[in-house]
Amino acid sequence: MVINDCANQRSVIKRLVTDYQSLDTTTTATEHELAVLQAQKAPPETIASVQERLATEREQLGVLAVEGQAAVDEFRAVCGGEQLPVLPWPPG
């Protein structure tokens, strides 16, 4: 049963890694968009909208990092020294 649980947990971690990397790419693009808008002196409401979106994306990144680290910790506790994908979030 542990082998199946380890395989399932590894799948969860891989999905979280993929989700984190995708959102990180989106967040980077939003940061660049905001920088361009600020440099061009875009209307305040446009800048505020992008800032709000960026804050939401950063918050979601934080949630994914916490969920991912919890999944990794559980995996390591149950599955020992099995290999994991490279983790994109900061160590927790």
C-alpha cells in the first residue's frame, strides 16, 4: 500500500510543481506588464487593476508553495529517500 501511496503523492507533487511553474511564468509576465504601464504613465485605474491581479497571483503562488511543501514533507515522511522532481518554490 505504501508504494501506491508514494506514487500518488509523487503525482500530486508533480502537479503542484507544474501549477507553480505555470503561475510563476504568468506572475513574471504580469510584473513586466505593470512595469511597462507605470513607465508609460498609464491611467491609475489600469495600473491598479494590474496591481490587484499581480497581488492575487503572488498570493496563489504562496498557497501553492505551502501546499507543495506540505506534500513534500508528507512524501519524505512516508516514502523515505525516493526521488522527487526539482522543487521550484523556496524551501519551507
